[in-house]
Amino acid sequence: MLPRLPFLAGLLLLAQAARAAPPQAAAPADTVVGRRSVPRIDHRRLVVQYDSRYSILNRHFTTINGLKLGVEFKNRFRTGAAIYFLSTGVPTRRARPENASPTAMSELRFRYLAGYAEYVLLETPRWEISTNLQLGMGSTYVLYPTPEGDFFKTPHLFMGVVEPSVAAHIRVFRWAGFGAGAGWRQPVLVAPSIQRELNGPVFYVRAKLFLGDLIKVVRGRQRLFTQEGLRSE
């Protein structure tokens, strides 16, 4: 029995030490294991963005212009609406009508409205990676030049659009940085021949201005090119 006394005494000491140890603070609700916590903004923020993208459609490099209007919740989730149109026509392989010029290039065009939802997957005060999904509906048509120098449009056809993408940005300063993104645009609810000509990758690289943070820097009379709040702790 005597050899067991040191063992029992050790167990009693460990139990007393566990009771005396201060309880660990609970992790904040917005903190995710393996991910740096970023302070959340309680109020909603309006998001207005000129959204110019590039795409390869029907083997041609094209520009797609758009304007986004939405709301941001706790600087993690963004949702709203956008309008897009093709600024450069896509040469089409569709048959020309009788009144079209036999030598001129015919162009396929489209425009559509979309709803979007964006969620931040990973983030630090300096950078973030987010995923975005757009669901849209609009129309597409073909623009034909005529021998007289005029243009003829085919009847507009209804077209749906599904576009998933991934985006990232990094802040050089609190109020300025660079962003990039890539995804895939897939027309739906339209003839397969048009789908094949208008589906394709979308991508962009752009400079970003964080207007809200710029106003805070100016109002707080901080250095314009400050790194405050961006360095890792």
C-alpha cells in the first residue's frame, strides 16, 4: 500500500492545479481557427463598382463592361444586382440573312441583368480571397452590316447566364490595392449554337480604391501612405 501513496498524492496535486488555473477565454464569434480575425463592421455598407471584365468568346478576346450596385454585410458577405453588356462584338458563324453584306463580318452581341452573391472565404487585414456567383437573364442578337452601309439586327433571343468565379485582392495601403479574378460564363436557356459561341472564361486585373478607408485616413489626419492596421501582429 505504501508505494501507492506518492501516486495518489500526485493525482491530488494535478486536480488542485486544474481547478486553480484560470479559464481560457472563449474565441470571438467571428474568429475561425487557422484564419486571422478581421474586425467586423456592424452596419451595412453600400457597394458601387464599375466592373470591367475580359473574356475569350468564340476564340476572340473581348471586353465586357458592367456596373454593380449592392450591399455589404459585416465586410464579409456582399449581394446586389449588376448590368453587363458586350462592348466589342463577337464574330459569329451563324448564317447571314439575305439582306446582309456577303463580305462584312457579322457580330454576336448580348446584354443582361444579374443578381450576385459574394462571400469572403479567407482574409487578413491586408488581403482576402472570395467566391462569387452570378445568375442573370438578358438577350442576345446578331448585328449584320448591309450592302448600303446600314446595320440590321436579328430579333432578340432570351438568354440566361450562370457565372461562378473566384477573386482576390491585396492592399498596398489601407485605401488602395490590386485585385484579380477568374471564372466561367455559361449561357443557358438558349440554342446550343449560341451557347458554344458565348460561353468561355472571364478574368480581370484591376487597381482598387477603398473609398471608405481613404475618408477615414483623411479625416483622422493620418499619413496617406500609412501601413497602420495592415501589418501582421
